Amino acid sequence: MSPAAGHMPQPELTRAPLDAARCGLLPEGMSAAAIILAAGLGTRMRSARPKVLHPLGGRPMIRHLLAACEARFARIVVVVGPDMAELEAAVAPHEVAVQRERLGTAHAALQAMPLLGGHAGDVAVLYGDNPLIGEETLGRLLAARAEADLVLLAMRPADPGRYGRVLLGPDGGVERIVEWADATEAERAIGLCNAGVVCARGPDLARWLAAVGNANAKGEYYLTDVVALARAEGRRVRAVEAPEAELRGINSRAELAAAEAALQARLREAAMRAGVTMLAPETVHLSYDTRLGPDVVVEPHVVFAPGVTVEEGAIIRAFSHLEGCLVKREAVIGPYARLRPGTVVEPRAHVGNFVELKATTLGAGAKANHLAYLGDATIGAGANIGAGTITCNYDGVAKHRTEIGEGAFIGSDTALVAPVKVGARALIGAGSVITANVPEDALAIARGRQTVYEGRGFKGKGR
Ligand code: UD1
Ligand code: CA
């Protein structure tokens, strides 16, 4: 194979190189740089949005990869396509290099080199669509660089599918990578697959990237060809293996779902290791930032959207949906509860079935057990919110607040027309429409009186 066939167009410097002084602010020992490739169109996703912005565990997949890279690399440059403003914003504050024509992964990586300003330390190239790589694996990649001139990450997937295959020499070193489209039957039978991460010294990588040609089945400049170029110089190339759950790539919606499943399994295992009981873990959906304290119990079919913290000993009953909220110690949520952003449930409070809370604080030991909507409200400790209570917080233009004092008792089917305040220990008769403030310790009833007409009952057929 001859990687040097066509000559690759060389990049121009589109933005100023990174300020070297910035490196002084980074943790000691972190001198490596990372290039993340994300300029591809993600055609196989059949989506209007760039592939790497599709979420996994509640955040764009590229932010997972960035989080791992931030722990190991002093500099990160993301290669994006033209007109990808949304992606540029999602990777901020990291810098971007624009790949104007999509000529392949080596060409994409080369676009970032001018920004790195001849970085003499190690440079790794990663793919934005391989987002589940852990910090520890990146650490092993960088450590292995001390023993070889070029290091790559490899895996042995259950189904090797269309991944590039890694060809080893007799000494266990890597000889070359062959892309699936270019591979022979015998090569496709190889189980060791390229995960799409390489690492070498900056000047070596720059030289190899510039020498990659495009004489292959797709007519693209393959990053994977740097292996054969390094070998042609007699350099050592090593593969570091890691589990498929970390290294799997995402090219299609089915692979996105498989990656989500792998991430969910990882998040659930971490939660259970930290002392959370899950009655049916495979039915619980977590986000990357879900925080569950020890002795929290999670019943089946619960969704934790981003931004949820649940403190020690709280119980989240079946079929509840939580997002952007704080549930404090020993509170009980659900079954069938919905906690929306800005909600705080204080210790030992109860939120029952078909109750929705939004931007509301439910005081310690307070109860809202059935069929209620509580939005933009502050509810005091020990208050009891009857079934069917609604805070009418929106007048069609603005949102208004409802305040309910400690120990108040709100009768069933009460409408609280905000802005309105109900004092501590006040009692509201069932079916009331409360439009004016109710003082402490008062009883308020606001409904039509019942009228009874003797003898005028139903006189239908057969009576
Ligand atoms: C690539 C590897 C393959 C490996 C697999 C692992 C190559 C040639 N092949 O194949 O060996 O097994 O990943 O998942 O590298 N990109 C650009 N600009 C381009 C082309 C691609 O930025 O011109 C970006 C894409 O956005 C993507 C990444 O590079 O994030 C990888 O490209 P993709 O087309 O998905 O490569 P694979 O076919 O998956
Ligand atoms: Ca891919």
C-alpha cells in the first residue's frame, strides 16, 4: 500500500495560535494537545443537526468527549465544518479550526495543526463521534506514548462490523490499519478494530499527516494511514486496548441508541456502587450529572433529566420524571410525579401521583399527594395541599407567585389565583377560588353556596 499517492491540500492559518501563556495556568504535567474531529456531516444519522450535537445521557455527545479530554489535555482544538455555528458554540471555550472541504480524517486533523503552532509535545487526534472514552483510557494512551512513537486505541467489539482493522506484526506492534472498504476477506476476519484515536509527538504527526495520500476505495485522506507512514520510517507503533463500551463509534441512530445503553449501564452501576437501591435498574434513565445520595431508593421506570440532585434516604416511586430539581433527605416522590426545573422538595415532604411542581419549594414535611399543579410557589413546612389544587400562575402575559404559609391546609380542588398569599395555619374550604390574600389562622371559603329544593329530584323513566 502506498499512502503517499495524491498530494493533500495544505491548510492556511485561519485564527491566531493559542496563547502559550495559557498553558501556565494548567495542572502540572499536562502538556499534551488534543484535536477532535467533528466536521463530518453525519450522513448516516439522516439529521439536520451535526452528529456530535446529538445528546447522550442528556448532553451533546461532543461534551462528553470534551469533559474527558479536559482532564488530560492542556490544549484542545475542535475541527468543525463550514456553517456549524451551533457546534462552535457548543464546544466553547475551546478553539475551532474549520475544514472547508471534507476530504477525510487526515485532512481534517491537518486543519488544526497551524493553530497548535508547531506544538512539540504529544498530540492526540480523536473523533467526535467516539464520545464515551474515559479519562483513565486517555491516561493509558498518553502513558504508552513513552514506549512507542505512535500509539492508537483499539478494541475487540462483539460485532466488528465496518470498523477499520488493526494489523499486528510478529512482535505485537501495529503494522498498519486497513479500512473496511479497502480490506480483503482475510483482513475483515480480524477482530482487533481501530477506535479512531492516535497519539504521537506533534512534529511527527504533522509530518505524517502531510504525507497521507488518497489512493483508496473512498478517495479520502485517511488518518489511519499515519500508521503505515510511521512504520515506513521504522518507528514503533503500539495499540492500547480498551472495552467496546468506551470506544464504540456512533454513525447511525441505532449506534446512538447502543451508545446510550452503554452509558446508562455505566451511570447506573456508579449510582448503585454509591449506595442507591434500584428495583429495576434497566428501566431507570439517568443523565450525565444526576446525583443520588446513599440509601436513595429508585423504583422502576423513573427518568432523571439533567440537573437533578436527590439527597440521602429519599424515595423516588415508579413512573416519575424529574428535571433540574433538588429533592432533600427522606422526601417521597411519586408514583407518577413530575418535578420540573427550579423545584426544591424539602426534607420528608411528599409529592404524590399526578402532581406537577415547577419553580416551587415544598416545605419540610409538607404534602401534595394527589392531582395538583404547583408552579412559582413557596409552600411552608407541614402544609397540606389537597387533591386537585391548582396555582393559577399565568395570566397569559406574566407569571405570578403563590405563597402558602407553614401548616396551612388547602382544601381539595382549590384554585389559587396568583399573585396571592395564604398565611400560616390558614384553612381553605374545598372548591374555593382564592383571589385575595388569606391572613394567618383564618378560614376562607370562596364558592357558591349549596341550595336544596325538596321534592324536586330526578323524575325520569320508570320512577
Ligand atoms: C473511522 C476510521 C476507522 C475506525 C472508526 C472508528 C478513518 C479513515 N477511519 O471510520 O478506521 O474504525 O472511525 O469509529 O479514519 N471527519 C471530519 N472530516 C472529514 C471526515 C471525517 O471531521 O473529512 C470526522 C467526522 O465528523 C467523525 C470522524 O472524523 O467525527 C470520523 O469520521 P467517520 O466518517 O465517522 O469515520 P468512520 O467511517 O467511522
Ligand atoms: Ca465514525
